[in-house]
Amino acid sequence: MSPMKPAAGAMGTSTTVAANHMATAGGGSFWHEILGAFSPNRVISKAALRFIIAFQIAVLLVVWATSTYVFLPKPMDVWRAFVDLWTHQGLGQELIVSFLLNVQAMAWATVISLGLAYLTVVPVFQPIVLAISKGRFLGMVGLTFFFTIIFSSGHRLKVSLLVFGVAVFFVTSMIDVVAQIAKEKFDLARTLRMGEWRVVWEVIVLGKADAAFDAMRQNAAMGWMMLTMVSRSEGGIGALLLNQNKHFRLEAVFAIQIAILLIGLFQDYALGLAKKFLFPYADLQLEKR
């Protein structure tokens, strides 16, 4: 005898009940993840993380809009100031000027910092490079006079100040990257009959290119932080910010700061995409280590 087949109606009912159960379980799992986010070392889904970020931003906006603090301008005041800065005071043009200045300074800082960090494999250069890395403790205000004497004023002075401010931190990061390379990697390259400079090229320069890109990405934000110190001439977002701050236009100051933040986030996101394109296997290698 052939086994009895369940009625079509029964099958449809069972399917509906199962689907409803899965939907309920899925919703419960989502809220369980949200609650679990308050526990340390928990892994949550991207959907739960997006919800948490959106919720926190919403709370921040509500607190900002309802704040009674005198020196905190309201969101609509900041928006009106942004529109005025963009349409009448050239905010967009100043952002472009500062962005190009930052890119130029970052390019020079990258070349100088990587060159210095790679030279630490030569013992005679180690004290010099380490001394340069200690420059991160020096204040930029006290060094401006010396840079002005060397580079005069204007564009070269701004670029040189930005390069110094970024390079002393960049080279420090890269010194640590080079120092943490396992000795076995150098020995492996030597067993392949490579000369010492070829070992440096293969193991340090090429082998740590992804780490160098990460260090560059992390230090790229330094340029935006220093713009107010170096943008005294030729325009730029720093000069505009100082002018608004001088006249105590807090809503305009907030608008400029938010614009800088958004440009910085875009820059960091673009560099992250560039890293995935240039070093597609870097994350896999990090997991193996």
C-alpha cells in the first residue's frame, strides 16, 4: 500500500505556522542580540549594529535639539549658518583648498616617514630616526618661527608644518611595524639566497605594505586637526574657522566642524575601500596571525 498523503489544506496550514514561528524566532533573536550588545566580547550581526548606531545618533540629535545650554547652538541655527557659509562665504571652495593641501602634505609625509622607518634596519640611522620620532612631543606653536625662517611663508610653510605634524606620528607607527617583524621571515628570505637589501625590499617594504597603508590611513586625520594652526594665509577651512571663532559665531563654528568631520569620514572610507582593492588578502593574513 502506498503511504497516505496529507491533505493540501493541512500542508498549507503547517507551512504557515512554521513561517510564523520562524519570523517570531527571528524577531526575538534580533532583540536578543540588541540586549546582548551590553555584554563584553559579544559578536552581533550587522543589522543589530546598524540599529544601535541609528538609535544612538537619534538620541544625540534629540539631546542636542532640546538642550538648554547657552553656548550650544540649535541644529536649525547650525544648518542656516552652513547654508550662509556655503552660498556667501565660499565654504565649498575653502574645503577644496584644504583637502588638496592635506593630500599634498600627506603624500610628502608618507614618503618621508616610510623612508625613515625602513632605514632603521641600518644601525647607523637608528638613533637619528628615533630622535625624529620624539618630535611628536614638541608643540607646533614653538616651532612655527623656525619653519617660517626656513620656508618663508605661504603655501610652502603650511605644507611643511603639516608634514612635520603628521610625519613624527607616522614614523613612530612604522618603526613599531618594522620592529615587530618576526626574525624567521628574514631568515627565510636569506635561505632563498637574497641579498640584505633584497631582504629589506621583500620582507619589509612589500611584506608590510598593507600595514604601511593602515598607518597612513590612521595618521591622515592629523592633517585636518592641524589646519587651524597652519591656515593663516592663502585661505582654507582653517582660516575661515578662525575668523568665525574670533567673532564668536558658534553656529558657524559648529557648521564648519561638522563639514570637516564629514569630509574626514569620507576620506577614511575611501582609504578603506582603496586598501581592500590594493590588499584584498590582508584581512585573511591578519586572521592567520
